[in-house]
Amino acid sequence: MEVQQPENSAGKLWTKAFITLTISYLLLFLCLQMLLSPFPTYVKDKFNPSDFTVSLVISVFAFSAIAARFITAFLMKRLNRNLPIMYAGLLLAAVATALYPFADSVAVLLVLRVLFGIGFGAASTVMPTLVAEIIPKSRMGEGIGYFGMSTTLAMSVGPIIGLAVLGDFGFETLALMGTLAAVVSIPLALLSTGSGPKRTVPAQAAPERAVIRAAEGEPGRSKRFNALLLLPCGLNVLLSITYGGLLSFLALYGQERNIAHISLFFLFNALAAFIVRPFSGKLFDAKGHIAVIVPGAVFSFIGLILISYTESLPLLILSGLFYGVGYGAIQPTLQAWMLQMTPPKDHGTANGLYYNALDLGVAIGSMLLGIIASATSYGSMYRISSLAMVLLAILYIVTVAAMAKSNKKTALAQSEARTKELSA
């Protein structure tokens, strides 16, 4: 007989389950990011396609990951076990990565990108759901901020490693490194959830029990969609559009401008994001999303403007720092905000929406900005992409102000109704 466990309410964040899942998630994203930025250069050099075709290498992956997340969220609501979905996704991502060097045409490569997107989308939907179960509710912003560091580290260091390995050792070595990262993530995930289908867990092991409970699935999930999630989803799309332009074309932009070590942008982006994430998480817990999102949008906007005029290493570093502060503050805040608005049983759906919005933005950014770059230049493309941050700030301010006004009217009407009841 299994013991029913309480939530992790003691406030302990750094549990074994949290640490191993975070490292496993880091390796999964490292597999993605080590190849994501070098892919356009590799495809351009090997197959010499147009900029739009190059962008498909990024966008096809993103769209397939989105579709996989919808299917995964559907299955998570109806299956008694989510662990097989996660392990299958990790394995599929590893196999697809291992086969990249054997693709002899863009078409074959795109098929492998679809398969990778399916595996990545499935695993990256289940794993954050498991983590959300073991983070104390009072430390959700902080916990998601630290967990999100895994993606920030991969997004920032991965392209640096990938571009360096591609230049020095070739694409085959890079694909092998990505495969190893995906393979190693599997036993790490296994350590955090246990190898058996069911286990009897001591009462004091609440974090590990929470992971098992989330992996087994919970009945009675809400069937109503929370419309409030649309705002952070929309903001995430706008933010990710700018990141899609950086992933797809920054290396080619460096070649156009003859900027050596263009990948240093990602390094300083990572450093800035690492510094700001713990502070932005605590600020979210204390003051809410309103204290993080608009300042983050301003920093990201400045970073994009600076990169569009970059012709020297100091300006490149400065642009990476500004963009890293903005991106590193906004991204985990949006995820924590979405989780905060949903009950634990719907965290899988919320995480799926969050990462779908991210991948949709990357896909749109890669395709749309690729068209803009072909018609203008990479510098003009980055200046135009900065307008997405302006739109993000405006959309956020207007929508939140309208919601606050509506809530005030509702509260006033309820107060008047209670007054009338008391006077009657």
C-alpha cells in the first residue's frame, strides 16, 4: 500500500529530484542548441540553398516540436504513466541527432529535424511538469528561474560550443557530441523518477513522491481552457521571434560583417542571463510579473539595436549583455506566471503552451526574418526584429491595465451587492 504524500511545503528547493531533472533538461537542450545555430552555416556550405530554405532547418524542427507537445499534453491527460513518453522522446532525439551526418540532401535533413522535433517536444513537455510538482509553491518563481538556467546555459553556451566544434572538427563530431548529451540525459532522468513503474515511498520523501505522482498522471484534469494564459503565451512568441533571428542568422551576420568570434554574443548573453535569473525570480515572487517584464523588454530592445550596428568586439559584447539581461529576466517570469495561474494538475498543459509559444516564435522569427534579411540586410533585419520588443511592452501594459480596470469594476460591483444585502 502506497503512502499518500503531502506536497513539498517545507520550502526545500534543492532536492535530488530537482537537481537531476535540471541537469537532464540541460543536456537535452544542449543537444538542441549545440547544433541549432551551426546548422544554417552547415546547410549553407554543404547544399548552398537560399536563406529561406536555410531557415526551414530551424522552423521545421520548431513546428514539429509544437505538434508533438499538443499530442503529448493530450496523452498526459489520458495515460496513467508519463515516463514512457519522456524516455521515448529522449531516445528519438538521440537517434535523429546521430543520423544527421548521413543526410545527403536538404529533404532528408528536414525529415530528421521533424523526428528530432517530435522527440524533443515530447520530452520537454513532461520534464518541466515533473519539476513543477516538486518546487515549493512559495518559491515557484525562484525554482523555475533556477530550472530555467538549464535552458539559458544551453541556449547561450551551446551555440558557442557548436560553432567552435563545427569550425575545428567538422559536423560529424558535433553531431556525435549532441547524441552523447541526449543519451546521458536518459539515466539522469531515470535517477530522479526511479526505474520501477510504482514504488512505495517513505513519508519524508515528498519531493521524490511528487515526481512519481506527476509521472503517473493525475485524474480529474480541468477541461476548461484558461484564457488568461494567452497573454504570457503571446508575449513569449514575440520574445522568441527575436531569438529565432539570432539563432538562424547571427553566424552568417558575422561572416557578412567580418566580425571574428561572433559566438561571443551567446557567451555574454549567458553570463548576463545567469546573473539576472535568480534576482528576477525573487523579484517575481515578491512583486509579481509587472516588476520584470517591461524592464526586460527595454534591455532586450537595446541589445538588438546594438547588435544591428555591431562592427567591433566591444559592441558585440555589450549587445550580448543587454539582450541577456532582458531575455534572462522575461523568459522564466512568463513560465512561472503561467504555472502560477494553473492548478498543479494542469501544469503539463501550461508547460506545453509555454514551450509551444517559444518554438512558434523561433519558427516565425526564422522564416519571417529570413525573408526580411534576403530583401534588406542582416543589420536591418535585427533593427526590425527589435520592434517585437516594443510590441511586447505595449501589449503587456495595455492588457494588464485593462484587466486591472475590469477587476476593479468587478470588485466594486461585488462590494455594492454585499452592501445592499446587508442593508436589506
